[in-house]
Amino acid sequence: MQFENVTIRSRQVALLKRFKDHFVTISVVLPDSQVEYTSAILSIRPDQDCLILDELKPEEGHHRFLETKECTIEIYYKGEGIRFTSQLLSKGMKDDIAYYKIELPRSIHHYLQRTSYRVPITLTEKMPIYVRPMDQDSVEGEVIDLSSGGIGFRLPRTPWTEALKQGDQIPSCRFVLNTGEAISCPVQIRFASRSKDKKYMRIGARFVDLDRAQIKMLERYIVTLDRERLKTISRL
């Protein structure tokens, strides 16, 4: 994970614009509260040193923000995040919906997961995986990391797992996300190697023939895991 505090105005604007252009929902936390309200960046106005934010939801957040006049904004998208604190300058209304003018911050905490949207599965998130070779019983393993395009896992060393090599296809692979949703599809081996303790085979594979619903399911899950990790790190 790479971190930096961005203080150069042009870089701050470029970062904010990148998130705005992806239409990413932002989280807003108010002083002395753990509640996360949602909003969106409507416009960036560096010539006025301000941002325009959409009305906070739920409505309770709108009223509290007008009282506190300060907020901490957190935005996450595909392994990248920013976090900063800002002050309310003014409130406006358009089509019966509130919007806020807030200060551009002096500093933006920027963090980037360099692994391109691949998240590790920790021991507390333990996720079994079941792979079944052709005409053989299933072999149980453990997921190590996960992305929307592939998976890393380890399997006990057996004559079959020892023989796995790049390009081989496993016809049946099934694992259940901690949300209770199941993913089942063939996988193609990208690499296979022994673990340091020589008890397991470490496998990297890509998914084969995932349907659109499964891809969306994976993307939602990975974004949730990644977002929680980035939030934790940003508060250290």
C-alpha cells in the first residue's frame, strides 16, 4: 500500500476529478459521530477554492452538517482512496434539493493499493474453496486472495496438485463469499508452486466463463473488503 499527503492544489484537483468522473458515492462523517452519510461531488471549483457537494443522505445528516459545519470525506474506488476534512462555507437549494459549498482542503490523504484491485483474504475472513478434477473427488483448500478476474488459493499436496502446471484447467471450482453468495466455475492455472513449509501447493488461477451476475457479485464483495481495509489504514 502506497501513501502520500497531497498538498499541491493542481494534484488535489486532479485526484478529486478522477473520483468525480467515475460517479463514485462518497462517505461523509461528521464530528463526534461514527455514522457515515452519503453524498456526491457535483463540481470542483479551484478558482473559488471550493467543492460543491450533493445533499447528505439520510436527511438527518443534512441537518447535523448545518450545525457542525465540518465534515470528513472518504472516497474509495477500486483499491484507491482519499480522505480529508473540510469546512462548510454555505448551503444552497436547487429543485428542492440542498447542496453545499465546502472548502478545498489544505491536505488530502491519498492511498493506493498497488496490487490492482486484488484483495487478500485474511485468517479472520477464512474462505474454503473446493476444486474437483475430472472424475475425482473434490479437494478442499483455502482462498488466499481474490480479484474479479482470478483467485489465489492453496491446496494440500497430493500427486494431483503436485502435477498442476500453467495452462491446466480445473473443470469445477466453488467457493462461498462471506456474504453467503456462491461462485462456481472452471479455472485455468496461471502458476503453481510449493509453499515454504512444503505442505501445500500455492495456486494462482483465472476464472473461466463467469457470467455477468457472478462478475458483479465478485466486484461488490471485493470493493467492500477493499474499502474497509483502506478506511482502517487511513485512520492509523
